[in-house]
Amino acid sequence: MRIAVDAMGSDHFPIPDVQGAVMAAREYGVEILLVGDEARVRPVLEAQNAEGLPIHLIHAPEMLTMEDKGMQLVLKARRPQARNSMAVAIDLVKNGEADAFVTAGNTGAAMTTAYFRLGTLSGVDKPALAPVFPTSSGSCIVLDVGANPDCKPENLLQFAIMGAIYAEVVRGIQNPLVGLISNGEEEGKGNELVRAATPLLKASGLNFYGNVEGKEVIGGKVDVAVTDGFTGNVLLKTAEAVAKLITDKIKESIREAGPLALLGGMLVRPALGRVKQMLDPSEHGAAPLLGVNGLVFIGHGRSDAIAIKNAIRVAKEAAEADVLNRLRNAIETSLATRGK
């Protein structure tokens, strides 16, 4: 099991990226291909006492940043001899030298590079970013959350198929329940995209619940929630902000309420810790980019070493579960069933 890790990805690269990779190599026994500028990465790696661990440093002198946009980004992503860390690492996956790629770098850059260097699975028009949301009953995979602001009904069907397969083989959910995010539960609600996607999902053979509002997603009504990238990104950013607001306000209220409240806060600290852990994006590490012809996982730019370690764990689990081939087979079956 080899995982290619972008050592130049996080906001504070390469320290958390390297530390997380070393932790994963120790804890999970995976072989790490650490890709980045050797002059900057090697000193950090040597400081981790990683001798004897299966970690290999692969030199990539360039990197993609938030400044790379539009045609400039496309050119850097497509260039055959590109030497940025994302392109070099993704080529390792493309050439069969790595089983998956993990990055905490610029999401748009990672998606663009993966799209042009790996291509998409047959039958998939657009890949989808699919993070795990915490819910009242466990978790829900939501896709897309940013890769495709504009979608067609057929894209939502493809997202649903990929999300259901990922929920089953990686999350261990049998016959996952799939919902279509809308502004009302009743069939017929929603915009033109939602109304046009509904009959496709009903006829797909998936365990289709129907329309779900945001509160049903968080309430755990479904295991997979499908939407366009614009709506999904708004939902993701709002959920993260609300979770942070709640935890910050609880801490603030306890501090301001006096000694008895502080004592009470100490008593409930274990419970608050469990809630914080559930809401912490670093627990899942990274979200899969489903639909590209390779396993790609994209994390937050603010990822710390724990988040990087967990991202590598999720990538390892997906590779071990043969997610890519199972996605490929499920999509081919769906297309054949629909007569395409």
C-alpha cells in the first residue's frame, strides 16, 4: 500500500504534512511517497526520527498555490513535464506507483490537476467532492460540495451512484439511503435541476429516499445527500461555521459565568470533548474526489498533523476496499440498465 502525500499542501507546509505522514507510516504501516521540494522537506523529515519507516522523498521543486487560477492553473495542471508537487504525486497514481494521493492544498488546483492528469471514469462527466458530515445518527456523505457549481440532472445521478458505493464500501453502510437536497421534502419542490433529477434517481435502482432539506441531512435521515457544487459548498461552509460558533460560545459562556460555571465546565469537559471530536473536520482528514480515474483525497488547508494522518488512513481504507473498480463497475451497470 503506497500513498502519495503532497508535502507542500497545507497552509503551514511542510511541517504538518510531513509530521502526519510519519505518524501514518508508524501507525498504519503504509508506505509513504512524500512529494515536495527536497530542500524544504528533508530537514523536517529528518527531525521526525523517521529512520526505518517506509517513507520516500520525491523531489518536486514547484507548487500550486491559491494564486494559480483560470487558464494559468489549467496550463500548469496539464503540462506533461509539470514539476509541481500535485502533478508529480498524481502522476504516481496514474502510473500505478501509488495507490492514492492525499493533499491539503488548494482545492481547485487539486481538482483541476486530477481532472486533466487522470481523466474521469467512463460514464462520469464531472467528478464530485464528497466529504462526510456529522449527523444526529452518525454521518452523511454530501456531494458535490464545490467541484461543480453548475450541474445537469445526469450529473446528480452520477453523484448519487458514486456516493452510495463509497458509503457502502468505505463507510460500511449496507444499502445506503440517498436523498436529493431541496427546499422542501415534497416531490415537486425545488428548482428546475432538482425536479429534473428526481425521476432519474427514482429509476436508478438506488435506495432513494426523495427530497431532503438541510435539517434532514443533519438530522440523519439519509446516508448520502446529493446536490450541485454551489449549494453543497454553501451547506458545507455554513455547517462548519455553525459548529465552530457553538463550541466557541459554550467556552465563552463558561468562562464568563464565574467559578461555579468553570467547575461545571470541568465536569462536562469529557462530553464536550466528544462533541468537539464529532464536529472536527480533521477526524475524517480529507474528502474523496469521486469520479476521477484514481483515488484522490483533498483536505483543509488548515490541516494539522492529525488531519493529515487521518486523511492517509481514509485513503488507505479506500484503496483496500477497491473503491475505484467498484465505482467503475457500478457506473457501467447503471449505464447498461438505462440503455446507454
